[in-house]
Amino acid sequence: MSTEALVVHCAGQRCRLRLPHMRGDSAFFDRLRHDLAEHTKGANVTVNSTTGSVLLRGERLSIAEIRAFGKERGWFDLIERKPQTDDPPPTGASGDSVNSRSVRYALTGLFMLLAAVQVMRGQILVPATSFLWYALAANALPTDGE
């Protein structure tokens, strides 16, 4: 009884798998947890049948070993999804792409405005000069083309 298992993330000493087709089958996840715990020796295996996930925590976790284990024992076929890079760049309210130059200008303008408000309130020394300092720092931020 082999099903698809997706690698949600695997970094360092943590690896999370998702088995969406087995969601809700607590008996399946209990058996899988027991078998994985025996196979990985030393890894902490946590399962959640409600979400259909398996969390492995241990020193030497290898995707290749987990894939071989799942296939060999007939538990699952491990599938690694490639990150989507086709997403369009984020856009601002006007539909223009957001870049670091527009963020830099927005931050500089915001801090200049806040400094002007503090000057009008008579709070020149600390708040106004701090905001002017922040505006100068924001203006010095690097942009995409620099």
C-alpha cells in the first residue's frame, strides 16, 4: 500500500513529510511512526494523522535513506517538490514592480515627514534629529542597480 509523500522541508536535524492521501488514518500513522522509529534508530518521530504529517528529528537524517525506506517497506513514494520560480515579482499599488529603490525613497520620505511633524510640535532635539538620521540612513541603502 504505497502512497505519495511530499517533502515539506528538510533542513539540519529536522525533516517534515506530508502524506495528504492518508490524512485522518491514525492506524496508518501509528504503524508508520513505529516502523520509522525502528529504522532511524535515535531519531525522534512525531506523526499527526489530522494533518497527515510526519516530523523526523535526529542527527543524521538523509532524504535518500528516507526515500529508500519508504519504497522498500511499501509505505510511500517520496516526492520532492522544486520551489516555484515562475512567480511574478511583487508589485506596488500602482502595478509597478517593487524594487529596493522605491522602498528606499518611501522610507526616506516617511522619516522626513515624521521629522517635520516633530519639528512642528517643538520636539527638535531628540525625535526630529533621530528621524532625520533615519532618513539619511534609509537614503544610503543600496538599490538593485548599485
